[in-house]
Amino acid sequence: MQSAGPALESGAKTGPRAHVALGLLFVIGLVNYIDRVAMSVLQVPVKADLQLTDEQIGLLMGFAFSVPYTLMSIPMARVADRSNRKLILILALIVWSGMTFAVGLAGSFLVLLFLRVGVALGEACCLPTSYSLIADNYPKEMHGRAIAILGSSFPLGSMIGIVLSGYLGAELGWRGAFFAIGAIGICLVPVLVFGLKEPARVKVGAMQAAAPELGMALRDMWRRKAFRYCILGLGLQSVVSIALLTWAAPFYTRSFGLNLGQAAMLVGFVMAGASALGTLGGGLLGDRLASRKASNLMRLPAVTTIICIPIAMFQMLTGSLAISIGAALVSSVLVNVYLAPCNALIQRLALPGTRALAASVGVTSAAVFGGGLGPWFTGRVSDHMAGITASPADGLRYAIVITLLAGVGSALFFWLSARQLDRDDAASVDEGR
């Protein structure tokens, strides 16, 4: 039988300190995604200024970020499971904000590549550490909603980042925009220093949980089929959600003739705002459904993902801007429902002393598939299809539609995870008789 990890009890007393910590983590999450998505909007002037291809842009937003992000995520999660998580977050914020600032100095593709790697190395520390802090601040019954609140900072940060990047790019140029965005994070360092407290770690009985050996912890996680299917579904769904948001601005500028500021406003307020609603709704609804049956945590994203795919395809294929915006509103809600349920399940199944590590496995899956393979694949297919159709607009349109098919795989894995949770629950009942 594959049982879930023990419930949080003595290590997760809900109180004002926990809510302050969640608020600060929310703000750091905003900054994390503001810095991360700036390139997705500013890619238009960056590409023109430095004469880059769609494939190079896809690499900058994809593998240049996801590979170092992935390589650093698990080691930093191990450090977070054993060290002071507050200090880790402070140092990470300094690194990724400083590198974002320096992007404004770049004069070539190779320099941009180096700086994107630097942003990734800093941001790799953020999510595993934040999820670990939440797990030790709240009981498991509140994990879904707490993670949903933190998770909503990602689409909201994307929304702010897209709108802010578009505005700053129009007013200051793309270099000035990166200077300003990087400076925001640096200014938040003192707030984190004085405002965030390191919580007590979860205890098992009277003893604080110790972090097990890395190989043993990873093997235990992977043996749990519900965990494994959840991780695979999360990775594939990240391909869909990130592709829709990352390539939306160039899609609307090419297909409907919007300028950079108009595309930024559309993607920011409509798509990223709706994404935040989907993330929050997924957490709240997931907690409610899971209180009846644990497997509902995974059934919810399985269903919403299948519904989302044709709507998102219609968003890309219609020739009407108004209809495309309406479809974008719906698809952006549905495509992000998975985030909170997946991360809540990951924390439920994590053994004591492995909360940050378990979170980093999910982050790694999202980074490899959604953050790395997805943008690069879409960019490469876009260049290829543009050659066939003789239209950069149609090339990108069809590339995004093809990428959306990854959602079929993610829905399947979510459903398999739910079915495995049912089997584990049945086995637990049989053993208890």
C-alpha cells in the first residue's frame, strides 16, 4: 500500500504569523513572475533590436531558463529542508532581481542567454522553499487554499508583469523596462529581512522530522503511483498553460495587428487575471471536493483540462478578435485549475523532512516540460509552419494549437492519479479490518 505522509499537527499552528508569512510569500511570488514573464512581452522589441529568430526567443524563454532552474531546484530544496529557508529566499531574491536588471545591458543573444540562466538559478530556490514554509505554517486541511493563494501570485504576477512590461517598454524602451523591473525585487529585500519568520518544522510525535537521504526520499516518492502520475500530469499541463501565456502577446500582435501596449493589456488583464481566478478556484474547490474523497483532488483538473483544450484551440483559430478574447477568458480559467490541487497532493504525500524536496520535484517537472520543452517546441514549430504557410501569424497560430495537444496527456495522468488514490484508500480500509 502507498500511504500518504502524516498530517501536519504540532508544526503547523495557524495564526497571525502564518498569515503574514503567506502574505510575504505571495508578494515574493508576484516579483518572481513579474521578472520571469517580462521577456515574453519585451521579446518583440528585443527580437527586432538584436535580430533574433523565434527559435532563439523560444530558447531564451525555454531551455535557457528551465535547464538551470531544474538543475538547481532539487539541490536547493535539500538545503531548504535542512537550513534556514528565510535566508535562502533573501539570497535568491537578490540574485534573480540583479540578473533581471542586468538584462537591460545585454547586447547579444549569448549575453541574454547567460543572464536568463542567472535569473533561473535565483528563481529555482523560490517555489520549493515557499511550499515548504506553507506546509509548516498550515495544517493539511488548509494546504489547498493556502497553496492556491500563493499560486494565484503566479498568474497575477504574470498579469502585472505583462502590463508593466508593456507600459515600461513603451515609455522607457526594453532596456529601461528591465532596469525598472529588476529594481523592484532589490527594494523588497529589507521587507523580507524584517517581516518573514522561520517556522518550526513539522514534528512526528515528540521528535522533529529529519530529512532522509536524498536517493531514498526520491525513490519513495516515485514508488507512490499517485504521486508519479500527478507529477507527470503537472508537467504536461504546464506545457499548455505556459504556452498559452508565453506566446499570447506575439500571437495577438501578429494575428490581429495589436501593438505591444494593446497586446500587453489584453494578455495581462484578460488572460493572466482569469488565470488567477482559475488557480484560486482550483484550490478552494479542490479542498472542498477532497474533504469528501481524496481522489477528487486529481479528478477536478482531469475534467477541467479536457474541457479547456477545444476552447483554447478555438481561441487561436477564430478570425474574430472579440470571440478570441472571450475564449481566452474561459480557457485561462480552466487551464490553471490544476495548480493548487497538484501541489496540495504533493504536500499530502510528502514524507516529513521532504516537503521542499517534494515541491521541487513538481517544480522540476513543470520547468522541464512547461518552462523548457514547451516554449522551445512552440517556437521551433512556429518557424517551421511560417515557412510552409508563408505567414508568421499563421505559423505561430498552428504551433500553439499543436502544443495544446499535450493537455490530453495531462488529463490522462490526472485521472490515473485519482484512480490510484482510490485504490490506496481501499487498501487502507482492508488493512484496518
